[in-house]
Amino acid sequence: MYVILVYDVGEKRVGKMLKLCRRYLHWIQNSVFEGEITEVKLRELEHGAKEIMRQEEDSVIIFKSRELRWLEKKIIGREKNELDNFL
Amino acid sequence: MYVILVYDVGEKRVGKMLKLCRRYLHWIQNSVFEGEITEVKLRELEHGAKEIMRQEEDSVIIFKSRELRWLEKKIIGREKNELDNFL
């Protein structure tokens, strides 16, 4: 399964959320991640996110696509360079 | 065609980008939009975005899916309330 994940969390929780998401997906922009993931791993990720989030204030949106080929991605402007993944 | 658009632009350009994207799509979180759009309208939107952006600093990522039913959306935590669309 291919997912796109975007989060909007309070500043204090950004670091934790970023770290969590990076364990499962690829960081592509700001608070946006994408990647191939299994149902089990996705449940783990969702569980981890709920632990970090404040349910009333923060939000995480996950778009799932059963197949990557159903999604076409276009980037305008700056592309994150590879090094960003290791920051 | 159904698209998800995320932008990451300098603070000074956020207002303009937000306004532009809202003319074409639905705002769902922070700098994330989604919606049904035609090829022609999407080209208009991309053109408008390029006018606003600084190509070296800013980025816009567009995910296209030919059909909405290929995408499943899950929201964890706070959902933007409807009123937000009129702010």
C-alpha cells in the first residue's frame, strides 16, 4: 500500500512526529511524507502518532492508495535534496 | 481528476498561495489542499503557483489520481471545521 501522510501538530510535538514518521516513510516536504507501507506498519505508525498528538489540537491526514501507479506526483520548484533525509 | 496539493513557501508568499489554491481546491490542513479538478484548471493553478513562488526556495507537490475512489483518506485528531473554508 502506498501512503501520503501530512501532519499539523503543535510546535512542541513537531520533532517527535517528524522522527516517528521518518521511521516508516520518506520525508518529501515540510510535514509531508510518502512511501510504501504494510497495513501492520501503518497501524503501528498511527498508534505512535496518537501517542504524540493532542487530539483536540493536532491533526494527521493519511491518504492511502492500493497501488503507487494510481498516483502521479509532480514537483514544482525546489526538490528536497537527498541529504535532507539524513538531517 | 482528483488531486492533493501541498505547498511549502516562504512566509511572505503564504497568503497569496493560500488564496490561489482556494480558488481551485478545498483546504484540508495547514498547507494541504485536495479536490476534483480538470486538466485545464490544474494547468491554470500550476501557472499561478509558479508566478507566486521562488523556484529556488519554495516547492509545491501535486499528487494526481485519475479517480477519487483509488484514494482513501483517514483523519486522526482534529478535523478542520467547515467554517475554516470561509476564513
